[in-house]
Amino acid sequence: MKPNPHISSTEINKGRGSQANPHNEFFAQRYEQTDEAKMTWQLAEEDEPPKTQFIEIFPKTILTNNKSPDLGFDWSINPYNGCEHGCTYCYARNSHEYWGYSAGVDFEQKILVKKNAVQLLEETFNKKSWQPQMIMFSGNTDCYQPAERKFELTRECLKVFLKHKHPVGLITKNALILRDLDLLKQLNELNLLRTTISITTLREDVRRVMEPRTSTIAQRLKAVEVLTKEGIAVNVNMAPIICGINSDEIFELVKTVGALGAYSVSYIMVRLNGQIAIIFEDWVRKTFPERADKILNQIKETHGGTLNESNFKTRMKGEGKYAEQIADMFKLANKKFIQPREIPPLDYDLFERGANNQLTLF
């Protein structure tokens, strides 16, 4: 395989997933510092870990309408743009370019904080035109990423969901979800909650380089266990499956989370859309140099000879021999290790518009 011309130096950017900061293609020109210019400010700080910048923004809307038939929800809410978790394969990286930043290191270091998220959600639920539909947290970036410890936007939004008795879903790979167990239990008792914990691998050494600032595997497994013991149904999403990195863990992972009470396990094949192909290739050649070509070629084999797949219905599960093998393994693993469980449907009849709003008295 020909080397990618965008690959940066062999130096590892410790503490971050992306090892590259590719040019934002929305801009015609780019600015780069020369090595000499870098030396003037790097002398005392070159060994310091990269710092995260939180940028407050005030969007006009907080809900995003999903048009993809591949997903099981029509609306999502994302209190943050950009994500410090640093997952090298993250499809959401490309969205950072719309804000004028790079999909690479910028995505992990420049976190946009939607300060008016709670207010906007409240306003949405009070509109006469709004009809309750399941709204998914983390349709784009993780709602429990490290920024949530500081800003607590997810927790405050969950309070709005509970106040209005509105159905909500959560997808996260951060054990911080357990902080909000009090709210989740109340939502669950009213049949207003869907929960998914994302676990990509059981190998902590792989997790550290592929998803450097996510919760440890042990913490995520603990989250599955605690939630299920509290009566909250948990789906585990093994996403993404990357041939040559974690594809050999399917049976062991399904067995492990099944023993902890997960009622189902789903998966998504990796697809490297847009700038993600550049970022991932840069990372895999530095992290797994001896098998980088094999990994990249197998990804291509699941997507018709390309690293990216944009076609609905096939982009998330892939095509070809490897994709069929993965599908068969998941089907067998679920049959063997997952106990079938009836999940009550979400209750949309409880929704209260203008809940606790004194203006409704007039």
C-alpha cells in the first residue's frame, strides 16, 4: 500500500488519539509554523501534555434531526462539540470542520460547550408543536466526556427530560454515567429510558492507545453491572469492529457483558469517512506499524475497496467475506451468551408540556 502523503512525523502525541491535525478542507489557505518559529515557544513546554480549551457557544437550537435510516432514532442532543475522549476512528471528527477547526487534534483539544443547552431543551418541550419522540444523547459526541464533570450540561438536561416525562436515550463509553444514577432510575421507572454502553475492546493496552481519555474497560464493565443491578436495561455496543485490532474479541466480549446482565450486544464496522481516513492511517502506522497495511486492507475489503462507506444500510455493517464472518460471529455469540429479555416500550403518553411552568396558569 502506498504511504499516505498526509502522514506526519513518527513522533507520538501522548495523551491524544489523533496524531495528526489535517487541514480543514473548507479553507482555501492554511497557516503552518516553521520549525524555527515553533522553537521560540516550545522550549519550556515541549514535554507538557496537550491542554484542552473549552469554548462557550450559544446555538439557536439544541436538537438535531437525523435523516439516516441506519439509526434507530430521529432526534439527538449533543451538549458538546468536539470530544476529549480522543477515539481515533470517531466519525464525529468531521463535524468539527464546520466550526472552523481541524478534525484531528483540534477535535480533542477545542471543546465547544453549548452553554444554553438546558434552556433550549426546555423551550422545545414547551412548544405546542412538539410531539414527544425518543431523543438520543451522543448522536455525535459523547455526552459524558470529561467536560461533563465541569459543566454538568448532560445532568441538567436529564432533569428537564424527567420534569417533562419525556423519553431519552444515552450512548456513552464513560463510566461518569453512574453519577446520574438517581435520575436514570426515576426515568427508568417511568419507561422513559434507553441505555447503551460502548465497549470496543477488553484489552486495556489497546484502549489506552485507541481511546486514550475514555473510561477504563474495568470502569465501563462496572457501569454495565451497576446499571443492570438497578433494573436498567443495558445494550452494549462493540463499536467499531476493526479487523486486525479487536475483531478477535467478539466471543469473549459478548460473554463478559452477558454475564454482567447486558440484554443485548450490537456492533458497527469501522468506516473511515472524510478526514478520518487520514487521521486513522497516521495513527495505525505509528501504533501498529508491523500490521498497518493488513489492517487498512481488511477495512477496505469490508467497504468495496475503500476506507470510507457512505451508502445507507451497508456502511455500518460492511460487505464481503470479513463482514459476513463478523455478522455470523455476533449472531452465534448473542445466541450463546445473552439471555433474551423483554424490554417494555417507551411511554410517550406521560409527556407533560409546560411542566411546572407557572405561565400555564394564565
